[in-house]
Amino acid sequence: MEPRTEISSLGEFGLIEHLTKNIELQNASSIVGVGDDAAVIDHFGKQTVITTDLLLEGVHFDLAYTPLKHLGYKSVIVNISDVYAMNATPTQITLSLGLSNRFSVEALDEFYEGVYAACEKYGVDLIGGDTASSLKGFVISVTAIGEVAPDKFVRRSTAQKGDLICCTGDLGGAYLGLAFLEREKKIFLESPQVKPDLEGEKYVIGRLLKPEARKDIIDFLGDAEILPTAMMDISDGLSSEILHICKQSNLGAVIYEEKIPIAEDTRNAAFKFELDPTACALSGGEDYELLFTISQNDYEKLLLNEQISVIGYMEEPEKGKKIITKGGNTFDITAQGWNAFR
Amino acid sequence: MEPRTEISSLGEFGLIEHLTKNIELQNASSIVGVGDDAAVIDHFGKQTVITTDLLLEGVHFDLAYTPLKHLGYKSVIVNISDVYAMNATPTQITLSLGLSNRFSVEALDEFYEGVYAACEKYGVDLIGGDTASSLKGFVISVTAIGEVAPDKFVRRSTAQKGDLICCTGDLGGAYLGLAFLEREKKIFLESPQVKPDLEGEKYVIGRLLKPEARKDIIDFLGDAEILPTAMMDISDGLSSEILHICKQSNLGAVIYEEKIPIAEDTRNAAFKFELDPTACALSGGEDYELLFTISQNDYEKLLLNEQISVIGYMEEPEKGKKIITKGGNTFDITAQGWNAFR
């Protein structure tokens, strides 16, 4: 019999590593390939970045509680967030859709309204794509292209020992928005007459359904003349992203629980679900904030921006990847978040 | 009740037009947007092209008779064919996959073997992508990027009256390859003990399962200093593509049945299915040949290349889009092919 290795045994990142480990770039113009938020291409001395995401119904979104306009908006945001995470400015996107006959033209128009709203807000052009019939489920594939000043792109692999670890906005909200919507969907399916109880959860639901990309931060860093030493966006949860930067930069890290920014509404939502807000920030995905490292020399310049929190620092690889709790205990940061607390 | 317009009522091209008619490009770098084989981006005076395709299991391919390695190869080819159709050279691709747990790592390796084989043959780098679980069906999204000398890209909309219409290679083969494989699949499902009878059909099956992109033609045109006035690849059948060039260039066209290149093996396969070989060339898709128009002044230069057939010429729009049969009759070219003959 042929050997059979389950994809799940490798995990998403293991799988990507397995499939791409033998790539040798052939074109001098391919500066950064697989393994970062986006690839970087040299165009005759100037540079562009490119990134792509695939969103599948039932896996990445549930049409039971996702308005199509929001879905269109978010499909653009998740991609251009990767462009900003390279310290670049998104300029164009392509959009491919697989559509089942369940969709009407009116439904599709609603989806595109969201796409165009995001394009307009972020100054991005929709320049191409593909439409196909799908036998089942809505398939969305977006590719985003951006510009970056020569050699100003920021990778994940270039953090230095002693650099400060910074994150933007606040974390964990999108995860709790998802928890609420999933709960209400379950209640609705069991008792359709019950009215949804989402009052007071607008903030976390908005974080899930209508995320924004942190253009403002990239603009600020440019204006303040801060070039992060490493950067990525936070799409899979803070823990997972810190581990990416540590692995790719071959360093350790220390972060402080008390420094992790969590909104008051997110904290309240977590308590309703009897969840630890810090665990939600570490392990919950889809916040689309930025995680970056800066030289300590740039610390003063950061203070002007309330949207940026310094949460820790990069360490020698031997020191591991640690989180220090409010109570002063130290735990390993794990990809699934803060397992020790579960 | 909300109005509901079925997507099928618009057709693929009607749908794209509907969804994209209000696009206003915001970035000066967006030179060509939706509506051609690929988009063109200006990078500080130099130009790149970008194109994307979505391939869905059960719609674009059937794993019952498509070896995964061939599918990986073809996924790259169909995209870079669009880059060549802009008169550009493909340099990079991104690849996103939606995978169900039916797939093993070994199966995926086979798919990537084909991807890498195509990348190597055409000098293209795989620089990024995304992997996602899919609840059902294999989803493949490829985006290709290419380079083109400034203002040497060739659109669909710039053919001139009197230009010669040329196509490369031979047509209709892939359609007949599909017909054979579908027939054998049906026989197999009804009587699994019957051995498949594909002897003698290697050519047409190869045309379907392992198409190539016409890099050689783009190289030849460059060497011969022929800049086509309009160009596209033939993915949906010759009729449909000629109508695209006519519509976008606002012209009519005349083609001659006897000039349409059809391989002997394709003719023989058509006869076995009691199909008209010309109808297969006009309406059958997936040949991935190039269709282009050239100024009459360039005719002499073409004669050196046996892979190029001159099949007709562009006319005033009032003259319509006509095919003249071997018997001397004239029919309208329709998107579904040569309906008058069916």
C-alpha cells in the first residue's frame, strides 16, 4: 500500500514548510518568497509586495451571521493587512470568486459593495480576477499588491536581541465576537423564536465582522522615522505570531501579561463566557492588528502613539519564549496560547 | 420580496461586466484593469502584469481521471498562458489551496511536483500562497506575475481593420480529450471490469491533461520584431475569443474554416464521436493556444513559423463576425461556436 500521511499531522505551518522547503528562486526579481506576510518582488530596482488569501464558506466565515457587505469588506482587509505588515502600501487587488447558484446577482452586488468600500477607503484598485461556478459553498480568493520604498520592507526574520516587542490596538475582541455569534446561532437553530441578545457586544462583534487594516500605524511609523526590525499582522493570535517572529529571527522573547492591550468591552465579554481575557488575546485570531519589534533607541518616538503598546522584548534563543503573568509567574508561550492556564 | 436575479441570466462575461462597470482606478500605477487576460501595473515607469485563476474540483477538473501531478502542472500553465497573452514573460506565481482531509501529504506532494515542474520549465518562482481546509472539494487559486518591456504589453482592444487574425498550434484537441475521458469514466462507473480504451487518443488526452503555454511564440514574435496589435489566449474556444477581440476592438472579423488548424489526431477523434472537427475547434475550450492580430505589413515575417496560422482578418464593425466554410457558405460566429451547423 502507498504510505498515507495525514495533512493534520503536519499542521498548517508544517505543511507549508514541507511543500516549499525545496524552492530555489530562479528570478533575480524574487527578493522575498514563501514564509512572510507577503512576497517582495524587485521591479528594476523598485520593489512591490504581493500576498494572497483564500476564504472558504464554512471554514473562514458563516453566512448565517455574516452580512455579505461585511464579508466583501473583510476579504479585502485581511489581504491588505498583510501588505501593511510588510511596511508597504497596498495599491491593487485581484479577486476571484467561486459561486454556487444559491447566490443571486443582488447578493453578489452586496458583497461587492463591501469590496469597493474597502478599496475606496484604502486607496486600492480592483484590477482583475476570475469568477467560476462552485458546486457548493462560496469561495473567495484575494491577491493584494503593494509598493514599498527600496529596501524598506520589513520581514519577520530580522528582529534583534533586546528589541522591544510592540502591538497595536487591542486584542482578543474578534474571538469573543465569534463566540457570541456562534452562541446566538446555536440558540436560533434550537429556538427560532428567541430574539438574539447581542446588546452590549457591538464592539467585539464589530471586531470580527468589520476589521480594519492598520494603515494609520504604517503612516505613523513612516512619519516618526521608525523602521521596525521585524513585523507581521496578528491574524492567528498573539502567541502564534510571537513564536513566528522568534523562530524566523532565531531568538527568544519575554512578554508581560499586564502589558497586553485588551479593551474593556472585550474583558466584559470574556467574563460572560467565563474565559480568561488574556487567553483570548493570546490565542484568539482575526484581530488584524500589527505585531512588530523596534530598536530600544526608537522607544521615545513611540510614546506619541496611544495605539501602540510595548509588551515585551526579544531575548537570546536559549532563554525561550516566556510570558510573565500579573502574579509574577513565568510560563512558556505555546502556539495554542497559554496552555498552562487552561 | 427582494428582487432576485439569477447569475446564470447574465452569463460569466455579463456578470463580470455588471460587477466591475463602476470601477474607477485610483492609482496611477494601475494601467490596465479588469477585462483583459491580465492587468498591467506600472512600477515607476516599468511594467508588470498580473492575472489570476480559480480552479474548482467538479467544475474545472475531475480527479477521477486527472493525475494530481498533471493538475499541478496545468494550474500553473493556465495562468502563465494569460501572462504570455499580454506579450509578457511570467516571473512569479502565488498558489492558494483549499484541501479536504481526503488529501494525504503524499497526494499533495504529487500535485506540487507538477507545480514545480511547470515553474522550472517556464522559469517562474513560486513566491507565496495560502493553505486552508476545505469542507468539500479541492480548491486551487493561482496568481501569476510577469514583466513586460514598457508599453509592449498587448491588449484585446487594439486590433485594427485589415489586420490579419492568427492562431498558434492546433485547436479542438483538449475538448476531444475531455470527451474521451468522460466516456471512459461513464463506462467504468457502469462496468468497472472493462479496461479503458484510450489507445490512439494520446494526443487529444495530452492536450487536455498536460497543456503547455506558448512561450515559444512570444519569443519568436520578439525575435522577429512583430508586435501583435491585439492578443489573448484561447481558453474558451476560438469563436468566443474572436468575439472578445471584435467586441473590445469594436470591429468585425472574417475567418476561413479551411485555415483553422486542426491536428490529424483531433480530426480522427472527432469522427469517432460523430462531431464536426471545426465545431470542436470553434467551441471546445482549454487549448491554451494564442490568438492574435498583426498588421498586414508583418505577414512576411510570420511565414518562418509553422506554428502560426493566418485564419482571417479584421473587418469594419458593420460587416459582422463571419466564418466562411469550405463549401463557400457564410455564417455568423456565435459564442457557443458554430450553431448553424449543429
